[in-house]
Amino acid sequence: MTNAELISQDPGWIIALKGVIIFAACVLLTIMSVWGERRIVARMQQRSGPNRVGKFGLLQALVDGVKLALKEDLIPKAADRIIFVLAPIISTTTCFMAFAVIPLTGEVNFFGYTTAMQLTDLSVGVLYVLAIASVGVYGIVLAGWSSGSTYPLLGGLRSSAQVISYEVAMGLSLVAVFIYSGSMSTSEIVAAQDRWWYAVVLFPSFIIYAISMVGETNRAPFDLAEAEGELVGGFHTEYSSLKFALFFLSEYVNIIAVSALATTLFLGGYRALPGLGFTEQWLGGWFTLVWFFVKVLAFFFIFVWLRGTLPRLRYDQFMKFGWKVLIPFSLVWIMIVSTLRVLSQRESSNFLVVAFIFSVALIYIAVTTLIDRAKVKTAIESNITNYSEPDFPIPEIPNSRAEQLNG
Amino acid sequence: MADELMPRSDEFGLAKSDAAKAPITNHESASLGKQLLGFWVTFKTMFKKVNTVQYPEVKEPTAERFHGRHQLNRHPDGLEKCIGCELCAWACPADAIYVEGADNKEGEQFSPGERYGKVYQINYLRCIFCGLCIEACPTRALTMTNEYELADDTRAKLIFEKDDLLGPLRAGMVPPPHPMYPNTDDGNYYRGEVTGSHPSQGIAKND
């Protein structure tokens, strides 16, 4: 039975219970990931990180949460009060909602019912996730705008521009997955990967998704919205206490959500690693949950690794990369993938497939050669301009003293 | 044409190297492989020994000449070295030192010679630990210790009085006020000819 069929038989109380469990798991995972991130980044910088509160500092994030809750809650005079309060709520709820369609396990026994750990299975599940992520942008824009202050406004604009640009690349990278799996339902995409993960089959798509998910979540090296040196705190500069905590929470839930989506779409979701398929039956199927979280946490580690390694991009470089590299590249990739797909569905001869691949390679070589030539040409031209006299007046170089000394 | 814009030699006739003449190009980015090497650096560092000192429990000694809290020193017989000249206060760029000098009187001798520092305050909210006061001190009365734990919770507690700053009485020292060593003047003190207290000065601290 597919997950969709399993879930459709759930009574109401099981759905409610699943919702609570998924919510609790997200919050717990967030708390642990804040701690984990600080510890890992610290190790990358040869520090030890938080190690005071609880064993290994495990309770640090919890204590920070309590501290935030006890802080004074300020609303600036110039703020639009209603929207100011609404913004963090929008951004938190939307990122939790994305989890509704993520399949966490396969078939399991849940209090006597055979079901799957997935709240709902939409036939357009992935589109739903993208839509919800877009609504999340409102949280950022409205927070920046309603603060009634300059830095949050600029930060909010930057964040939203960033999220929107990278959502395009993200959406395009998913198209190849849809073409191959023939479905937009998360559970069916997982099922379609039972032989090969899409991270292998559609490697370029996976890379594009992995890059754009970092841009999408406003994380280093794409954390321009929080460029402290330029924008103070970005869109949440004016926020304090619990409202700030909500933004903080939503940032981390977002990271976990995009990692979970990446796991589902490219790494075979809750399925075991290749060759370890027998573990999927352990604990009555519940062991798949372990596989799921192992994959999600691997993504999380990459997020932290990026943060520990790369410096922040400049805004124009970032936009250039998104619009001029990622998007055209994914468009071309989609064309190739869809052509190959059509060829294989029509059961065309191998000769045709090889001819197609060959012509793509030829076009690639031609285009890169042209680009290289253009580069060399501009380099030569710029060299010429470098050595020619500038067209603005320059003062004479006083070298009389040097001549005297040289005698 | 370009060569004319660039002097062939500098003022002292030294030829500039070709590298110095070449225009600076920083728009060329490193190859992808080189950029990915950075990831290996951070990954490798994760398994290195952590450099953090668990501070309140573990205290590493400071550098030998670390600028810490000040100390007002004494002569070997227990008299204070400070003569209340205020040179430290004048040298202080942060205006952290306040000194009031007074005359040594018969039966009320705190330092060798005529004058001693009656009031001596250092405001550690202002002090920047530059050490100019130490350089200014003509009698080596003021020096700095290595003590750096100077945090407190009120402003008043961070203004250190003379009692807080005076160095401890060592063995053989007599707590002032007491007369100078018999048959000496302040010159003997400064030349280091007084090496301990005399029974006539008072009861010396033993141990």
C-alpha cells in the first residue's frame, strides 16, 4: 500500500496526535540543532563552544529560550503594531506547515493502526511546500516594513529579494525530479527512488537545490540579510523577547524543513542507505525514522560546515549567481532531462540517445570556447586600457629630486 | 607612455621590481579546487585539540610583564616609597589617579624625606592600564601587578584607596608611621642602603 492509502484510513485523533508529534519533533530538533551548530562551529574554530549548562552544554538552547522569554518585549513607537506582532507568527507557522507533507517513516504500527508517519499526502505535496515557503517571505517583508525603522526595512527587502530569487532556481531544480518520478507527491517521489536516489540520477539538480536551499534559508554564506556590519540585525533588528525567539525558531525550523525536503526528493527519504534495506523492517518499521533523521542531520551538518568555512557573499555577486548562473543552468538541464525522458518513454533507439548526448556535449564545448575567447579578448582590451594614459588630467610626477640624487 | 608615468627608480635610486610595477588584479578568483580546500581546513580543525581555557576553574598565568592592578611599594623597613609628588596623576592620560600629598611630621613619618602621599586613589573605571604612571614615578613607588580580576558591581568599589593599593608588609618591616632608620637621610633610602628595620623604629613583623 502506498503512504497515501495508508494515511487516508487514519481516524481524526491519530491525525491530531501526529500533528502534535511532528510539531514537538520540530521544536526539539531546533533546540538540539542550535546547540549542535554552536558546538560544531566552535570545533571548526578550535573552540569548545557552549559546555556549561547541563552535560556538554546540551541545555544551552533551552536556557537561551527561557532568557529570551523573560526579556522585555519592546514595540517601537513608529511600528505598525498589528503587523509587527503578526510577522513573526506568519514566519513561524509557515515553516512548521511545510512539515505536514514530509513522510518521516514508511508503514508503521501506530497505536494499533497501520499508518505512515506523515500528516497528509497531497498529490501536489512539493508544490505545497514551495507555496508555503513563499508565504513565509511575507513574515520577513512585513517584519521589515512594520518595524518603522531603516535597517529592518533594508534587511527585509534584501531577505525577500534573496528568498524569491533563489526560490526560482529551487523550483526549477525540482522540475527534473517531477519529470523523472512522474509525480509531485512526496511519498511517491520517495517510492520512485527505491533503486537509485535522485541525488545520483539527477546530480546537477541536486547541486542546484543544495545551493538554492542555503540561499532560501538566509544562511551563511548567503546571510546578507543579517550582514551585521551593514544592516545591524537585518529584518528583526527591532524585535526582542518572544517575538525575536519566534524568528530564531523559524530560521532553524526552516533549515530543518529544506533539509527534510532535500532528503525526501533526492536522498530517498526515510529509505535506508543502499545495501542496508533490511534495516527498514526493524522496530516494526520505525527504524526508517532513524534513517530519515540521519539524512536530515547530514544536511544540517553541511549547513554548519558552510557557515564555518565561507565568508559572506557580496549582494550583487549573490544576485548575479542566482539569476545568471543557477537559473539558466537549471533551464538547460531541464531541457536535457526532459528530452532524455521523452526519448526513453518512446523507447527510441540507443543511437538517438547517444546522438543527443553527443550534440549536447558539442554545443557545450562550442559555447564555452566562445566564452573563453570573449574573456581573453576583454582581458587584452582591459590590459590596453590599463597601460594607456587616463582621459582625465593628472598632475606631473615630481621626479626632479630623484634625478638630483641619481646625479 | 606608461613607463613615463611610473618612475623607474625611487628616491634612493633602487630599481623597482617588475612585480611592484604590475597592476594589481584581484578580480581573478581562485580555481574551484582551491576554494574547496577551505572545507578541508575547517573539517580538519574539528579534530584538533581545543584551545579554550575553562577560565574560572583553570587560570593560566599572565605574561610576566602583564599590566594588572597597581601596587604602592615600601622600603625594606616598611616606610612607603610614595612621596605624594602627583607625577603619576599628571602622567595619566585617562585622569584615573588622584593624589594628595602631605608633610611628614615628627612622630608621624610615613615615607623617608619631607612628603608622603596622604590620599591615593586609582579609579579602575577610568584606568586604561597603559603604564605611563609607572614610567612617571620617580621613586619606583608605583608598579603594576599581574592581577586582572577587577570586575565589581558598583562604581564606588572600583575606586581603589591607598589601603587597597599598598603592598603587604613583609617580614622585617615595621608598619608606618615610624621614624626613619637611625642616622640616615632619604638619600640613603634611594640608594638602597637601608636593607631592613632597626629596633628603634618599632616592632618588626616576623615570619
